[in-house]
Amino acid sequence: MSTPEFKKGNAFALFPFIVFLLLFIGSGLINGDFYKLPVLVAVFIAVLFALFMNRKMAFKDKLDHMTKGAGHPNIMLMVIIYLLAGAFAAVAEGVGAVESTVNLGLTFLPQNMLIVGLFVIGCFISISMGTSVGTVVALAPIGVGLADQTGMSTALIMGAIISGAMFGDNLSMISDTTIAAVRTQAVKMSDKFKVNVYIALPAAIITAVIFGIMTLNTSGGVSGEHPYDLVKVLPYLAVLIFAVAGVNVIYVLIGGTIFAGIVGLFYGKFDGMGFLNLLGDGMAGMQELSLLSILLGGLVELIRVNGGIDYLLNMISSRIKSRKGAEAGIAGLVSVFDISTANNTISIISVGSLVKQISERFGVDPRRAASVLDIFASTFQGILPYGAQLLAVAGVASISPVSIMPYCIYPVLLGVAGVIAIATGFPRFSTGSKPSEETNQTTEA
């Protein structure tokens, strides 16, 4: 395959993005907390830098370009999906779905397979809730209790929880990383899932086996009653089943939210106004991420207009000689951004536009591009000691996040599986298999 030719571009156009990274990383290093500086502030300052660059262009024209990028149909649909996902998660939690799901797993945990069971529970909760942080917050207190009762390593237990949480963060239909990956690459969620699961599931199975071997001679149990209600788990199952079946994600999230609302009303968990308040709370929880997507969309468009994207394409393409090389480049690009920002969603949104262009130029199937983006962002997010996931469980367990890192087995194996998939071209598509064009339609999600 011949190397495509790109415009030379302008390296200085990338300066606003460098400002964003320096602010984000610098504040983290200075304060010892990568979440001390609000990410919206860092992005907004970068946008201001971009607006006051390129004196050859009128300020009004630069504003027009920024708003055009911020209001791109893909960005707006991403925001809508974020809001709906937040609403569904809040209503399902209000129903008691999280508690019932956790207790269901604890009730049937085999005495000699506690760590494996905790990992599997984490996988199910995270793929249902679509949030790794929400999963670790739900399971970490249980993990601490389990460590106290059995004498098992707290770091090992927390590593199992992180591993399960990152499984769903990578695969869930309502995960913000999945939403960002499929929207930036213009593919259906179900199409990305079908590619991604062939890579992620073997890693999860091997992880369960490793945890089983590590705790083979361990016994003990979780004391106390763990009441659960299968009906309260059904909204999660419904969303998962219909999303995998390829139903439009907008319909899936609206239907799942209504279903969860009906269950909550039936059980008297809330009244009509309470249901509406939960919707508002869930959407409010996604406001920062939505605004971040909008601002980054505007920033990327300004960088593109000033020649920054062309510069990156030219620089990267000079080092890429094949389709596999392009996939490896995508993996490296999103990995570097995740290590820099400690946020897998931000890293995917940041490089998504560039990755789309690389994929098109080198013939990378968009389903694979979306999967590679999500896989490698999740890989590093699950092992960063300054990432939200490890910081959350370390805070609950009162241990160092560094001590948990050796037991974050699944994220590491997910990365290994991703490298193998790139090297072998697995999974392979049958002749004539084409990615759906659904997400190229601005009226569909």
C-alpha cells in the first residue's frame, strides 16, 4: 500500500492542545491530584489560545469555525446520548438495581471462588451501568469487608474490582468511552461491540482463570443477608440485550429509562415527580462531559483550520507503511493521550477526529478503529495509579494505588489481546461485510 500524501500543515497550530495538556498534567504534578484543576477550565483556556492565534484570519471567522466544530452533528448526537445514558443510570440506581445486582452476585458466590466471583460481578455491573467509576464505588466497600472477613490481600481484591470495572467500561453500550469511540468513527455500537468482544472476552476469561489459581486454597464467605430482586435487575438486562441486538441506541436508552421508571413506580421507590427529578440528576451528572465534548469539538476544528491536523497526519503517515501500522499508530496515539490526561473518554474524544482520517487514508475498518481506540484507552486507564478508578478504590481501602497495580490483571491482558489483534488482523470479516452506514446519518445515533 502506497503512503498517502498529506498537506504539510502547521506544527504551531497544535500549540493550544499542548497548552491543554500542560495545564492538565502540570496541575496534577504540582497538586498531586490530576483532578484538582477542572478539565473544562483547561480546555477553555486552550480554546482561547486557539482563537487568538492566526492573525491572518478575522476573529469573527475563527468564532464561526469554532462554533461549527462545537455544533457538529456527531458532537450533538454524542451529547444527547450522554444525557440519556445519565438519565437511565440515575433512574436504575434509584430503583435499587445496583444493590440488587451486587447482592444477587454475593448470594451465589462460591466459597472458594470469592475473587473470581467479585470480578464477574464487576464485569456485569460495569457492562450494565456503563461506568467503571460507578462500579468501583459500589463494590469497593464490599471488597474491604471481604478482606476483613477472609484475611485476603486488600490490594488483590481491589485489583479484581478494577479488572471487572474496566471490562464494562470498554464494552458497555452506555459507557461514555464506547459512545465517544463509535460517534467519532461513525459506526453502530452493536458493530463495534461485535468486533470488540472477540478481543476483550478471551482476556476476561483468562483473567478469571488467573484469579482462580491465585486464590485456589482460599476459603471464606461474606456474612449477613444479601436480599435481591430479579425484577430490579431487568432494566440493565433489557438495555444490554437490545443494544447488542442492534436497536438504535436512542430507542434503547429511552426504553430502558421508561422501563426502570415503571419498576420504580411499581415498587414505590419514587413518585412521578421523583422520577423526573432522577432524570434531571442523571442528566446533570453528564453536563461536564457534554460541555467538554462541545469545547473539544470547537478546539479540534480551530486546530484543523490552522493546519494542525494536516501536520499530524503528515508526521504520522510518514511512519506508517501499512494498515497494521495505522492500527498500531491509533493504539499508540490514544494510549499517550490517556497517560497524559488520566481520562479515557477525554483521550478518545481528543484523538477521534484524527483517527478517523488516518483510518480512511489507510483502509482501516471503522469498526476496528473504534475498538482499538476503546481498548487501549481502557488498558491504560485501568492501570494508572493517578486515574480515577485506582484512586477511588485506594481511597475506600486506605491503601496506596501503586499497591493495587500488580493485581489489575484484566487491563493488562486487554492490552495484550489488543496487540495480538492488530498483529494478526483478528477478528477477520467475511468478504462483503461492510460496517453499517447508520451513524453517517445525522438523524440516527
